Amino acid sequence: MLKESIIMSWKNIIHNKMRSFLTILGIVIGVAAIIALITIVQGVIDNVDEQFEDLGANTLMVQATGTPLKSGLTDNDIKELTNIDGITGMGPTVSTSMDIYYNGTIHEDEIIKGNNEMFFMKNAKLIIKGRGINVLDVQNKNRVCVISTDLEKKLFLGDESIGKSISLKGVQYTVIGVLAKNEGASPVANMILSEDASIMIPYKNVLSLTGTKNIVSIELYMDPTGDKEIITDSVKNALNAAFNYKDDSYTLIEMDSLLDVMKTMQGMMKGMLVGIASISLVVGGIGIMNMMLVSVTERTTEIGLRKALGAEPRSIQLQFMIEAVFLSLLGGFIGILLGGLISYVASKAIGVALPLSASAVGLGFGFSAVVGIIFGSAPARKASKLNPIDALRSV
């Protein structure tokens, strides 16, 4: 009986090709939307998370605005912070702008960034040529610099830049490396290098060039095995002591907490998008129910004859249920193919790997099956309850 019901259901779908296609169109769109949205959003989220975790894991960011009597962190303050148990290193960031002199030409107001070796350890992919600043460069205040790709093109016009010297306030700095154009950098590195042209030198050199003693922005790196809460409290105590417990003298950002909040928001956003896409499936389910009700009306005579020949209501109901499920699963299968194609095109367009998620495929296909069962049950029940005598009156 089951085999016969399946064959009859499939023949009826094939017999009405255009109507069947228009019926499953809503399911196709809904499933494709779910798969494409989940795959694209999850791929972008994973890419962003990976970048943030490269820098953000076990990192504390300090912005020391200071007080009217004291601006920024002194060398002693930084020493106190780095001596805290669980702090494995620090990465200061200082910046200024000044004119650059090279080959008889002055380039005005170029951005100068000062960092230490930790910046390049955390952003190893940044260097595309030469090397980054190392610990000896910082300790000895070596007159070396790393320049951006844009600045290399501007100054050297395609010539080799490594080993050449440029002048900053009359002081010669040797180019030791070239930075990638924001590719492969962490989110904070991208913010640091957001300008079109940039030079990076040891941070102590920037302090000397500008006559500045204190540092406003610093990153502290925590031991992954340490107690982050205790380490953070110790950092807060040291900062409070440095600024005489004045309110609003510094801002401390815990990157791990920021990552947790970001992931929560990402999960909510993904759930909302799936919910919106699911509306298309509901609309497709209504289309299936509408078509099945029309089919019941058109096939009243057939149902009456089958009942008159002894067919049980259960077998008639089963046939119409199978037909509804066939339609929804067929729409689900086509939707999976379409969703995969959309994800592939989006992957090429945005340049981010978007592997097709098995959970997205399962969710889309499962939704389509459930829609077929739910919206096909009412027409199937109606068909099974038809009175044979009433059905045969139309013969």
C-alpha cells in the first residue's frame, strides 16, 4: 500500500509540472535563504572572531587619559604594570605627524607610529618585505623604520626600499621592512594602520622626536594560564595608584569580555536572520496547503471511486500526505543547491572562505520536511473524510 501511494503521489506531481513548480517555489526560496544566510553570516563571524582572537585573547587595553596634573603613563607606571604577576608583556602605541625628507623632496605631515617588538610578534603577517622592529631596536633606540606599501610607492617609485634612508627632523632612519596593506593584521593593527601612508619606528624614538615623556595608549598581555580576574584587578589597583585614585583617569578594556559580548550579539543576529528567512518557508507551506486543497477538489471523483472500491480513509490520507512531503522535500533539495550556489558566489565576491555548514543544510532540509507534514495534514484529512456518495455525484 505504501509503495502504491508513493507511486501515485509522484505521478500526480509530474502530471502537473508547472503547478508543482510554483507550489514549491516558496520552499525553494526559504531553504536557499536559510542556508545562504547562515553560511555567509557564520563565515564572516568566524573570520572576524579569528582576527579578534589573534590579538584580543588575553589582552588588556589601557587608555590613560590621566588627570590635570598627570597625563599618560610614566616609565615607572609601565614598569609597575609589567611587574604584575600574570602580565607577560606590553605593547605601547604613540603617534605623531611630521615631514619626511627623501631624495631632495619633502613629504609633509606623514603619520609616524611608534611601537615595540610585541606589536610585530602579535601581527607577524604584517611584514611583506624585510623585517619588523625587534627588542634590540627598542632598547638601543635604533634609527630604523618600517614603512607602509603606499608610502613605499610614493617615495621609491618601484625601486628597492630596504636599506634606503629617509630623514625625520634631520635624523636618518634606515628602512628595514614594508607593511602589508592592512591584510593579515589584527583589528587593532588595522585601526593603527588605517591611514594611507604610515611609518613605524621604535616607540622610544617617537617620544624623543616629540619631546613626550608619557604614554597614553598601551596593551598588556596576560598569561593564558593565569587567573584573568585577579590579574585584571591587580592592573586596576596599579592604575588607580598611578593616578591617585582619580575618577575617569583611565579606561581599561578587557578584550576577552568584549569578545564574549560580540559573540552573544552575533548569535542573536544569526538567530534573527534565520527567523526572517523561515517566514519564506511558512509562506511556501501555505502554498502547498492551498495546492493540495485544490487537488482534493479536482480529484473528488477519484477519491469517491477508491472509497467505493474499498479504500480505507487512512490510505487516502497517506497518499495526500506523501504528496505534500514530496513537494516540500523537492523544494528543500533545490533550495539546498541554490543556497550553496549563492554562498559560493558570495565567498568569491567578499574574499572570505564560506564552507557550507552541515547544520545549515540539515536545518533547511528539516524545516522543509516539517512544513510538508504540517501544511499537508489538513488537505489529507479532508480527502480522507469525503463521503463516497457525495464524491460520486459529480461523475
